[in-house]
Amino acid sequence: MDIVRLPISGLLEIRPRKISDERGYFAELFRESAFAAHAGAVTFVQENQSLSLCAGTIRGMHFQTPPAGQGKLVRCLAGKLLDVALDLRRGSRTYGRSASVMLSAEQANQLWIPVGFAHGFCTLEPNSIVSYRVTSYYSPENDKGVAWDDPVLANEWPEIADPQTLSAKDRLQPRLAELPAYFEWQAA
């Protein structure tokens, strides 16, 4: 597998190498030693999955605050989506900037989003299934978000992104300027 560093420090795209034959293919999706060499020591404690029935469904931008901050390893099991990570680490030279990766079942690629980022996605095909492993258990009292469409963020959402698909919670998320400093940049 190939591990590609994205322009924002800490974000990684993991691209498997597929070995194909007439039966289909085989791909190694995760190897702890290779992952740790790029992301550091990480322990996953929970795996979540969501199904979005319609293309254009928006979920996010979500994060958990310390002491329950979550790193996420995100993968698309069916369909295709634009996965977005937003840097919330105050003091980072990329604070308030986002990066996105197209994840698809066909490519079997993944996005690593460390603690200190908000995460969201927009489905590009109907019946898209997303799976993500996380480094901390879900904690309702630490569950936070930021408005997916905050103009300051300049996220490049796909044209099909449909605000009508937002959950009630996501319709009420604050703008970036309204967020306390939940995370501080720590140089590696």
C-alpha cells in the first residue's frame, strides 16, 4: 500500500495496491507497522458505519473535544464520496483550512484524520456506505461540530451537495470563529 501525505500536516491518504486476476483482486488495506511509521502509534477502539441513501447527502463537520478527541480512519465500502478534514489546531499554519479526498469502494482508499480536525463528507453516489475506525469511544458530552458551509472555510463541496440532507444537529453547528480553542498545534 502507498501512504500519501496531504498538504495539511497529519492528514494521510492510504492507497492499497491491488493484485488482480480473473477472479477479482486482493489488496492489503491496513498494516499497523506501515501506518505507525507515518501516523505514529495509534490504537483503534471503535468502528462505525453509515449508509447514505441519496447522492448529495452531507454529514458533518464533526469532532470530539479532549479528553475524548478522536482520530479517524475513514473508508468508503460502497459508492463514492468526497471526504473533508478541517484543521482546528490553533497555532497551526493551516488552521481553518481543509483538505479533501475522493474515497470510493472501487479504489478502496482511506483517509487518516488525526485528533484536532473536524470531519465531514458528501456522498457522490446513492447507497454510499462509509466505515471509520476511531481512537476514542463516542462521548456525547465531547461531541461537537462546525458549520459545513462556513464561508471562511472555503470548502469546495461538490455541486450536488444538498443542504436539505443535513441532520437537525448539523443545521445548528457554529461557525469556525465561534469555536473555543479546543485543540492547540503541537509540532512533531
